[in-house]
Amino acid sequence: MTAEEIRELRQRRYNATVISLQRINPDLMILRVKPDFPRPPHQPGQYCTLGLGYWEPRVAGCQAETLAPGEETKVVRRAYSISCSILDATGELLRIEETDWLEFYIVLVRENPDGRVPALTPRLFALQEGDRLQMGERITGHYTLEPVRPTDTVIFLSTGTGEAPHNYMTWELLRRRHPGRIVSVCCVRYLRDLGYSAIHHELMKRYSNYTYLALATREPGITQKVYIQDLITSGALEERLGHPLDPANTHVFLCGNPKMIGVPTRDKQTGTTTYPSPTGVIEILEARGFQADVAAWKRKGNIHFEEYW
């Protein structure tokens, strides 16, 4: 494609600008995007789409891509939960109502094990501040704090960039001066993959009801891998919480790897519930009296989940 054709496509298809780009490591970044239109009303935990044209460059070191004829003029889009850095540049609780951008927490997918070529993130990681892209004008999703009461304990359990909506929901709870306990756990491979770690540790200093736990399964020097499921079954989560997990006053939010979450299925004829293998958090918690939200079963519970792939 010619430079003129690309300029015309960008002008016609894009509606937002990258205003901030923080690279946590070569494969992880925090991206702030300002739309050309008024930022839509939304709730923490919801998501919208980002998109870039197939004509845009990709970063090196990713799975090779071959475009079909005519595909080079199309836009590839993906849904991303909205994140939040919680504190502003001065260290105070962010006043989101005074901003006009949205924040996203994005990991570079270099290769998919199923053979599908990653189309969007290799292009997102080629962006620079001031570059243009497409952002969806609709923000939606049911993964929100709506069921949480003021005195409830709120537990966020995530893997990788699944932390994004939990950061935004944490900000909302702190903004409300939520009196109940708040615990946020994030499991990653390496400590370098914890993009918001410093912020969470600062929050623990300021808010006595807030606890942050980081798990790194491949960090050099670790003697035992601890996954989120292990944190619950060993009693370590309750130890940090300071009391037993009580389904009567606790909401658990799960976001990230489907294997961590473990969404069950139900046989329509027998009504039998089947949990996936390996054992996920939902099975562990339901054995303790919790109940997961499952839209297909028209069931509302106190375990809420958002799968990331």
C-alpha cells in the first residue's frame, strides 16, 4: 500500500489517540487512549474494543503473518477490560472525573499455541505516543461491583493482565471509602510482570483494609510454585484475610486464565454439574458454600468471573 492510501485509511478508520505509553517490560505495557468523542459513561470492570488496521507495522519476534487478498485494508479489533493506575502523578487517589482518557493493560502475544497468528497486540506494541488507533464507542460488560454491599469483603483473584478490571474496581471501592476488607491477588510468571506492584504496596500503607498479594511461579529462586488455587486450599488466603472465607458476606472476582477460574458445565438432562480439570477456583469455593454467577443457568452468586482467552 502507498503512504497516501495508509494516511487516508487512518483518517477514515481511527477515532482515538495514544496519549501515554508505559512499557513495563518488552512484552507488557500500560496504554492510555483519548477518544475523539466524549468518553462514554461506564462502570469499573467493564470493557471496550481497541483496533488497528492490518496495514500497520508489527513488532519483531512474533509469529509470522500472511494476509489474505484484501485483508490489508481491514481493521482488527479485540475487547480489553479498562484498567486504572488508582493513584495520580502526585500520589493522590485519581480523580477520574477530571480525565478524558481510558487506560488499558496489555500483554504482547507473540505466538498462539493453537496456530492462530496474533493480529492486534504485535501492532499495539509498535505504537508510540501520539499515534492513532480505533476505540469502540460502546463500553459494556456485567463484571462490575453492582452486587457488593458496603460491609462485604471483596476478594480479587487474577492472572497476568486479568488484574486490569480489578485495579479499576479497587479504585472505585477506595473512592467510596468501602469499610469492608479488600484483598487483591495477582499470579504471574515473573515479578517483572507485575506492572502495578508499586502502586498496590503504596495502597497497603495508606488503607488498613487493603491487602495485595503477588504470586510468581517462574521467578528464579522460588522453592515452590504457588498458584491461586493453592493459596485458597492451604489456608494462606484466609490467614492474610484474618478470618475464614464466609459466603454470607464475601464476593470473589476472578479474571484471567480460564484454568484458574474453572467454569463448570451442567448436563441439561440430568442437571449434573461438571467441573473442568485441573481444579479451578470455582470448584474449590463452591465446595465451601459459595456460588458462581452462570448466565446460562440464570444464576446469580457471589463468585463473579471474566475469562481472558
